[in-house]
Amino acid sequence: MASENQLHVTLVTPERILLDTLAASVDLPSRTGRIEVLPGHAPLLAELGAGDVTLHGAGSGAETSRWNVSWGFVEVLPDRVTILANDAVAPSAINVAAAREQIERAHAQWNAAGDDAEAYEAANRLLDEAQARLASAEG
């Protein structure tokens, strides 16, 4: 149970629950920018972007925990943060070579998109995800 100065944080992907812990604060990527959540935050539902979710004061100590997420949703309540991510991985588990290949594919798709707005958006999304993964892996 979360205390008055903690948040109960759950990180879920379609495959499994990756994280179910307490934290002092959570920093996460939304589609419109970064969000920092502290205990007592106003209720919020937002679309996730690609990037790192960082838990400060995670677990029983003052540790910091990071997970790279790609898209999904976050629900914030005053004492709880529930992150529903399409994909999530620890930075140490990111395949850097695959992320670089994904950046090359995204550039090729972007160049081929022409006037097709949907193709352009898909290429940008792929590029954002790959760049976020690479940045997370490289620290």
C-alpha cells in the first residue's frame, strides 16, 4: 500500500506485468512532452510517447529504475500510476545494432512517404521509437 509520499506504480505490456512497486516520483514520456508525477497529482489520462520511464525512490530505498517504453497510455491518480505500454525494456537489454537499423529503415520510409501523410507519420513514429531506444541504451 502506498503511503502519503509514495506512488504505487504498475508497468504493463500486452505480455506481462513488468513492474509493480512503490516510488517517490515518476518521470515519463507523453506524446506532447515529458510528465513528472508526484504523490497527490491530479487525475490524468495521457498517450505515451517513446522514451524512458524513470522511477525515483523505487522499491524500499532511494534507487532509480528506468524502462524504455514505446507507445501506450498512462493513467495517473493521486496515489497510483498505471502505465500500459505497447513494449517496454530495461536499457541494458536494448539491442543497439537493431535500433540503428530501425533508424535507417525509418529514414528510408520517410524519404519514400512523399505526400502520403499516413506513411510520413508511420516513419516518424518508427524513427522516434528507434532514437529513444538508442538514447536509452547509450545512457
